[in-house]
Amino acid sequence: MGKEIIVSGIRPTGNLHLGNYLGAVSNFVKMQHEHHCFFFIADYHSLTTHPNPADLHQNVRQVLVEYLACGLDPEACTLYIQSDLPQIPELYMLLNMHAYMGELERVASFKEKARTQPNNINAGLLTYPVLMAADIIIHKATKVPVGKDQEQHLEMARTFGNRFNRMYQQEIFPEPYAFNYGKELIKVPGLQGGGKMSKSDGDNNVINLIDSPELIRKKMSRAVTDTGPTEPNTIPSPAVQNLFDLMGLVSSQDKLSHYQERYANCSIRYGDFKKDLAEDLINYLAPAREKIEAISANNTLLKQVVERGKEKAIASAAKTIKECREAIGFRSF
Ligand code: TYM
């Protein structure tokens, strides 16, 4: 397979959790050695919720530290901060001229945000998928490692790129597709019985990469289950199914089968199941967790990574913007 262009990013909202890792970062780490990769910290995207300046900076720094702790190699990939590239807001603005209210209002993530934060339905929220498209197509990406929740945004990125090509009769942007090394995109479940692992449902719903073994044990002991199966071969409740799904992601197949059998014959003890899963989570995350502190203390390294990333990312983005400006008709005299 030839080298492709890969782009992906994460919003800086605090510590990375297992969902971010399995849905996105674990793929970044593999892809960086196989393709031309651009990975960034989506700080513009986090402005839709108006973070205060000190928190924003701290959160950007934390994602950078955790990217490096997970194994992103700034020599192998281009690692940068979204707001360091003036070409991104420029492309965002250009794409906005061909993005329509109706299609933006129909995006599931917009409808969800409009429901959960009715007092802050800002234009940035509405045009969030346009900014995300700009991030992706600015480097002409074809693959975008993301979790299942981002699939609709990728569809929009294809729409906006294709529309620009058609409008100006040029093949500037290829089509980007969501990607995961597994068979399909993944959704890592949360611990509280609901949907996906997400910070918006509280810290007890997520396992962060930085969580200590004690904290992981505590969170797992509080993970929601049910009263247990009383008849053989019943279908697990959504909360218990979530825990089986988590085990499927971090434990061995043998262990998963063991607990599935015990569930099927009603001999499962949720206490043991959750303890066992906690230990596997701890071991799974240990290599990254152990590096976080040392990297965080190395400000010189962080500064170097950000400066080098900015330079490489701008070189790529500037080329695309030049093509777009010419296509649109902005020409020099
Ligand atoms: P964000 O910051 O919400 O999440 C970052 C990445 O983590 C994945 N993820 C999950 N995957 C599986 N299960 C989960 N429970 C889970 N929770 C989070 C997300 O799918 C995502 O891949 N809009 C994006 C950030 C972004 C971006 C981009 C991504 C901005 N521009 C360009 C790719 C390309 C977001 O809010 O992700």
C-alpha cells in the first residue's frame, strides 16, 4: 500500500481518556510510521464552550504531553497546534461560503449541543463541521483516524471538499474517510451504564490515561452493573454489556470468554469481573501513564516540538491555500 496523507486531532478539554486512546491515538501511533501524518490539538474547536485562558493553555499542554507519552514521535509525524496555522481559519472562512444553514442544522452533534447548552448555541457550534473539514482537507488527507462518533463529520468534510472542487472546476481536494485499524470504527463505552465514554458524563464515567491504579480500581468498583442474571443465556443489560465490551478491548480473548460463560450460566460475580477488568486496564495504560510526568516536566522539549510542528504544518497548509486562492480568483496584479 502506498503512503497516504493522514490528519486527525483532539479537542483540548483536559486529560485524554481510554476512548480518545482507542478511537484515535492508538491508531496515530501506528500510522505515523506508515504514512504522511499530521496530528494536532484542536484548540479552536474547544472555543465553542468558552474556556478561560489559563485552562485553555493548560489543556493544550496536557494533550501535547499525553500525545508524546502515548508514543507520537515528532520526527515521524507532524505534531502541531491548530491555532498556530493561520491557513486553517482562512480555509474555514472560504468553505463557509458554500456551507448551508439547513445542512449544518441537521448535524447530529449540533442538535445534541443545542439541546444540552440552549444558552450557548453560537455560530461556531453551527459551523463546527466546516472547521473540522478545513483541518482535514488543508493537508489533502485521505484517511482520518477517529472514533465512531466522528463519522458524520467526515461525511461533511467530503461534501465540502467535493463542493469546492465542483464550484471551481478543479480537483484540489481528495475525499477523506474515517479510519481505524480494526474492522470498524469504535465506540468505547462509559462506566456509568449509558453511552460512550465521555467526560461530559462526569469523571466517574471515564478512565483517563493519567489515572492512578488506585483511582482505576475505585472507578471500576463503582461501574454500573445490575442485579445479575437469574436465568441461563439472558441478554446482558446495557451497563453490563458495556463492561464486556471494555474487556473485549483491553483483556485477552480467554478472559472475556471465561466471564461470558459465567454470565451465561449465572455464576458470574460482578465484583471479581470488575476487579479483573480494573487490573487489565491498569496494565494496558501503564506504559503511557508512566511517561506523562517526565514529559510534562520537560518544557524545552514541548517548546521544540510545537515550533517544529508549526513550521512543517504551515509548509503543507500554505501550498493548499495558494491553490484555493488561485482557483477562487484571488490573483496578483
Ligand atoms: P474529541 O476531542 O471529542 O475526541 C477526540 C477523538 O477521540 C475519539 N473518541 C472516542 N472514540 C471511541 N470511543 C469513545 N468513547 C470516544 N470518545 C472520543 C473521537 O472519535 C475523536 O477521534 N471534532 C473532533 C476533533 C477534531 C478532529 C478534527 C478530528 C477537530 N478537527 C479533524 C479529526 C480530524 C472532536 O471533537 O473529537
